[in-house]
Amino acid sequence: MKPALIDLTSISFVIAFALLLSPLAQSTTLAPLSLAQLTSSAANVVHAECTGNQAVWRDGEIWTVTSFRVLENWKGNSPEEIQVWMIGGRAGAVTSYVPGAPRFRIGEETVLFLEPASSRSFGGVLSITAWSEGTFRIHRDPRTYEMRVTQDTAITPNFDPSSRTFRETGIRNWPLAKLKARVIAAESSRRRTP
Amino acid sequence: MNHKSRRHFVRSLALATIFAFLFQWTGAPMANAYVRDFTVPAAGGCPQPQHQNIAIGAVPLARQWSTSLPNTNPAAIVTTAAQGTPAQLNEIEATIQQAYAIWVGVSGTLVNANSFPNALGTLGRTATQNACSPDPVNGVQTGVDGINTICFNQTSAAFTTGVLSFTRIMVADAPSQVFGSAPPSIFAGQIVDADISMARTRWDLCLSVTVILFTPSRSSASSSPPTWPAPLRARAAQARRLRAQCPRSTQTSPRASGRSHTP
């Protein structure tokens, strides 16, 4: 009997780690957008590498300003260095924690769908379209070293009110080239449509 | 434990470790870089779980909602009562109350009024539009007031396409910290304020407050589905009918990404 118990122990280890590492996107409500809708809504779509994070106060709110080095423009013409503003962050003794707001690590490569922040007082700073829906993390396939992307929303089950069930949606483990082709095709299609 | 069992145990442990590292390797880029439900105290020491002050004798958690509603056409909030009437406010408030009541079916949460009858204060109202966010003109922390507030008429710069609502949680990393008009923090990791902001209809999304507020968290849905009282079923059906009147391109189903923050 013992070996069976031990096997359960090892399984529980794995599950515990999985739960520990699960993303904690919470209590943010997003409208589900297709890739075409994301592309259409975004002013810029870039493949970029995070180069730094900084928390700043602006209009009485804490923001995390993440700097990116643009590796490739898929839509629009972003400069080589861009800054992306997301609400929340840590400044001094206070942390403003906004579940679901994407955060980035230095050196991390992502595909971002960007648009100017909605408030005029922000003077056109960039933010991420639909937050985690407009954020695609890039990782390399361990065997082929091919670059692959996973949408942030693909790793959190989302509630479908019609069926009242949680389902995993979003793009997962696509080749980067495939995502790029789809984005470019969506943009071309949008331009053709009067 | 005999020699064979010990060997099996060591082998299993090694296997589990390898699995864990594999998961870390493949899953980490998708997951976020840090665990965000914990706060590292300013004075050092172990990260503290973020939570409201739930000590015995602490005052009930203050909560309110902003009666400032977006004045848009089509209406941002679909109710059975006419727009801009006291009946509409009562209907929205009843919906909020019912949303809290869903948590009665979830054990271990502070919001469960059966388990913790005195944890939540009375749901109040405020006419202030920016009760959940800083004053955009003066840039002061009007939204950080220690009152957990739900706002429907928000114009935060954080709203981008597709973002319908978000919760901003202010957490202190030390005792005696004062933010805005909130009472001083008691301990590191204390949530001093948590406000839910909902976007106006900037993106022409046709949603009903019933559907938004009745979207249960993953934790509640997985443990026990919320039970809707009969009148709310009827109201939800009515809300669905009203939503069906929206233009086809604007019909969207709100989705809650993950579980809600349990105080």
C-alpha cells in the first residue's frame, strides 16, 4: 500500500506546484475579442523585449511604466524604444494591486497590442488593448527552439455566462510566425473593407 | 519504512521535483513573475498574505456603491426600472446585495454572511462619481478612502478596449501607513481599500449589471454553484431579453478572468 500512497504524494507535489505557479488573474472583466478585433482596435502591434519597469504616481494613481525595445513592428510604426503604462504597482509603502493587469520581466519577449491611453491627460501614452487579451508571451520550444506564443488569457479559465462554466480560451502555444501572419492578414482584410 | 519503500519514495520525490522544474521551465513564461497576493513587509521578514483587517473587534468592512451612472444611449446599465429613476437605483442596489449573497454558499470567506455575520458593514451609497478613482483634475487620492466601493461611471485612463471592469486593491507594507483618507494600516499586508471600477459604454458594449455582478468567481463556481432566488432568475431572463435588443455587433458576454480576491 505504501508505494501507492507515495505516488499520491508525488502527484500532490506536482499539483501543488502547478497551483502555486498558476497566474492570479482575478476580478477583472474583459470583453472577449477575436484576434481580428484585437488587431483592429490596436494602434500598434509589436514584438518587443522588456527592458525595465518603473512605478510612478500620476494623477493620484500608481502606474507601472514598462520600457520595451521594439524588435519588430507588425502594425503601425513604433519607435525603437516604447513605454507601456499599466495601472497598479508598488510605490513606497503602498502597493496598488490590480488583478489581471499584465506585468513583465526584464528580458521577456512579448507580442503586444497597443493603443493610446484613453484619458487625454495622459497625452497619448501607450497601454495594452484588453490587457491580458492583448498580451502574448513568447517562449522557445525546448526541442526545436522555435518561438511560440501564448495569450495571457489562455492560461486562466474564463467564465462563460451562457453555459455557466469556466473554459480555457485564447491562443496557446502558437508558432510566432503563425500569429504574425494572422495579424497581418487581419489588418490587410480590415484595410480592404470600406 | 523498509529499504524498498524508501527507494520508491526517493524515486517519486525526484520525479516530482523534475516535474516541478519542468513546469516551472515551461509554465513560468506564461505565468507571472511574482506571486501577487502577498506583500513583503517594509521591515523585512516573510511575505504576508494580503487581507482586510479581520481581527476580532475590528470595525465591519465599510462598503458602498456610487449612484453616479453613465448617462448614455443606449443605456450602459440595463435594468427593468426606467433609467435615472429611484427605482433603478434600488434595483441596482438589490443586485449588488444579491451578488454579495452568492458568497453565502462559499465556506471560508469573510464575505459569507452566515459564517461572519458582522464582518461586512451596511451597503451605503455615495453620489460621488470618482469614489473609486483619484480625482483626475486635482490628482488626489479621493478614491483611497477605506471604503470598498463599486462604481459604474468611471473614466480611468486604465480602461482600454475590451476592459469592462477592474478591481484596484491598495495594500500597505507596514503598520501606521496613511493613504488618502483611509484609516492608518494596522499591519503589513493589510488591504486598506478595494474598489471595483466599471467602464462606461465607451466601446458600445451592451451589458447588464445583473450579468456582470452575478458572474461568480472560479472558486465559488467550482465549489458550489451559486443559487439564484427565483425573482433573480426572472430578472436575469429579462436582462437577457434586453441584451438581445442590442445590436448584434455589440453583444458580448462578460467573462471573469479567474477567481475574485477573497478578503
